[in-house]
Amino acid sequence: MAVVECKQATIETKGLKFTYPGIDGHPPPGSKPLIDDFNLTLNSGDRCLLVGSNGAGKTTILKILGGKHMVEPHMVRVLERSAFHDTVLTSSGDLCYLGGEWRREVAFAGFEVPIQMDVSAEKMIFGVAGVDPQRRDELIKVLDVDLSWRMHKVSDGQRRRVQICMGLLKPFKVLLLDEITVDLDVLARADLLKFLRKECEERGATIIYATHIFDGLEEWPSHIVYVAHGKLQLAMPMAEVKEISNLSLMPAENSGELAEERKR
């Protein structure tokens, strides 16, 4: 008799509501929630594509799931633990968040200055302790990282490759990606997505990938989630999306039409 593998819920949000606090640490009186009544459940092995227009709340949702914003413990559970209150989730590497770029503040230069230290990619990557050498070598190959790169001389795309490589060196159970591939070329992006798919299929990892670049994603996600105005408009398996829509993967602006069609 074939053994049926039971998938375990790895991400659960129930009635998630969030408003950025004011200077006193509390939301300003009368302020409207940025994220409101957001409910989502993802299981081990799921590959979720998070789509929505600019300002829809995608980054805020990912940061909440990554434990970077405080909400009530019952609202967000990752691996059956509170994303914000259980710091072991991130310190253990079970929960990994990759978003934005390496930035720092420099006196007389301002904020958001790219990290440009005179250090080699090899020193940075091999400086991460407790890493499986085979996994490290695979990621270096997947991302086509040249270990001789000097970080103060590389391009944005090369710097991004090193950042992603270091972020994925240790196996994760939940991975949150926020527009992480915008600086990658087509081939590097395709190789990375193939690696991430293997992580889900072979290790049962759960990945949420927020992006505006849909080329080559037709077969990658198992689920799609569409957000607008801080609210969940659509959450469904890609198999159902393909049944409803003639498009194999619709752009974000068509997601609203799909949501309306599903309600009928």
C-alpha cells in the first residue's frame, strides 16, 4: 500500500491586522490598518507567489511573517510558533527572510549606501560557520559566483548573487523572498528558481516569493496569493488558476479579474 505523505501547516495567519505605530509606539488615533483581516495557510512543500501592485502591502506582510513587526502571537504562526516572539525561529535558520539590498549609513554620504567593503566573495561566503560544504559548493555554482570578486568593485547583480548565496547557505524550513531577483539576469534567476523548487520538493520547505517579474514562472509556484489595499483578494493553487484563466500565469493587474470570476 502506498504511503500518503501528510503535509504540515508551516505558515498560518488568522485575522492578521497591522498598522504602523506612531512615535509613542501605538497606532495614531483613527488610523486605518495597512493590513486588515488577512488569513492564509501554507503547508510544507508549498511554493507561493505573492503578487499585488506597489503599495498593496506585500513587503509589510513578508516582514510580519519574518518576525520583523510585532503583532499578537495568535495572528501569525510560523512552524507553530509566534513569528515575532519566538526568536529561535530566525536564530536557528528555520525561518529565513531575504529582501532589499545590503545597505548601511555613512556619515556625510547619507542613508542606503550599498555595502562596498574591500573584501573577497570567498572570504564572505566561507566565513559563514556551520555550513555543509556540498550545499555551499552547489549554491556557488547555481548563482555563478566568482570567489575572487572584490565587493567594492562588483556590479549590483554580482553583489546580489553573493547576498543570496550567503542567505541560503544554511537549510531553511520557511523562506521569504521580497523582490530578491530584480538584479539577476535571466539565466541566474532561472537557475535559482530551479534550486528553490528542489528545496521544496526534496526537503519540504515552504517559500513565499514576492515579485513583479513573471517571466519563466509559469511552472514554478504551487499557489498564488493576490493582495490589494492590504487585504487578501485571492489565494488558490496554481492548478485552479490555470483552469479558470486562459493565461498560464496572469500579471498582477489581471489577478483582480480572476478573483471576481472565482466569486461568481
